[in-house]
Amino acid sequence: MSATPAPDSTKKIYPPVELPKCPYATEPPSPDDYGDVINIVVGEGATKRTFAVYEGLLKHYSSYFKTALKKEWAGEDCRMLELPDDDPEALRAFFNWTLTKKLYPRLAQDGSIPLCSQAICMIYIFGDMRGIPELCNAAIDLLFQKHCQEWSFVRQDVQLAYGLTMEGSALRKFFVNDTMETYIFTTPESNEGWPQDFLLDVLKGVGTRQILLGQLCGMSKGKWIHTRKLEICSKYHDHSGRDI
């Protein structure tokens, strides 16, 4: 897997890899429990967007919204919540996911996932900050599918993960494991620009697992995908408070 993707308009686009369903996923709430519509104002300036979302959906999936929309916090007649520091596109994906369990409405015309990897990382970060573990799980799933389609990841995604998530986050682990297994730092320049904590995590992981960097590069793409897709849920999903 390459860390610096090269655009190729002739490359065949394969359908997104189908992943096993997470056995810990919650059932969606009944439409009878959707409740009132809340206007969420996200972002600032030219990027500011307002989304109308059912209160019941927000509270069902998010510990943050469950608290923020309590009467003692929001008041008796609060129908608006402002999130100036959040990413409007991440909220859009969350809104779409609450209704369809997908982070995007449809695939692009060529069959590719219509979200870039950076946007998917921002969805994870939004879910992490707003107490929506199942959204984080969906973002990890989609990031894996995106990597399988493009067979690459970009340095800026790792910088995002290490700049905006806490130590031990699933997003960090995802990039560390991908790097350990499929990437080789071939030149002194190839390790420039990576977050220092990321490189340390890679080295620790190599030592703990007693493997060589990039030792799975020789495995066929199909075999690697088949093996790894079965591990996504157990390795990276947050199953807090869930029992099978």
C-alpha cells in the first residue's frame, strides 16, 4: 500500500469491500421516538450550515447530544444548538448515517466512494468528540473500504489522526497497523513529515508484534483484504457498553 497516491483515471474501480456486520450495533429507534426537530448550526463564516435533525436520533446515538439537549442545560424551549468549531460535512455524514446507516447518499458515477479519506477521518473525529462511538465505527469501516479501493493512504490523514484524537484512539491504531504491515520507509526522506508520536507507535508495534516493517507487502491484495476485513470490528470498533 502506497502512502502517496498517484491519480490514475484509467484505474479500474472495484465496488467497496463488503464488511461483516458488527454484532454490537444498536437497533435504530422507532420513528415514534424521533421527537422534535432540532436545528444544529455547524461551522462559522462561509462554511456555516444549518441541519434539521430529530432530537430522538441525536440522543439515541450521542452521549454529548443526550446531555446537551437536557432541559436543565438547553432550557425549556431550545430548538437550536450551535457547534461553531465542528465540521459541517461531518455533521452532514452523521445526519445521513442516522437515517440510512451510510455516510454518503450514493457512490460516485465511476463506482468510487465519494468521500476523500480526509473527510472520513473528520467524520471519525466528530464522532469521537461528540460521543458517537457507532459513527466512529462506521468511519473506520469506510476508511478501510476507501483504502481498499485506492490502495493508498496519505500523510495528511495520519497528521489529522495524531493532531485531533487522543492516544490509543482507533483511528491512530488503524494507521499504525496499516503502516507496519504494508509500508516501507525506503529513503531518509520517506519518514519526513510524519508525526513523531506516530513513528514511535509504529516502532513500538513492530517490537511488540515482532514483525518487519512492510512484511505483508508480498501478500496479494485480495488475500490481504480478505484477512483484514474480518478483523476490523474486533480491532477497531468501540463496543462500549454493548453485549451480544
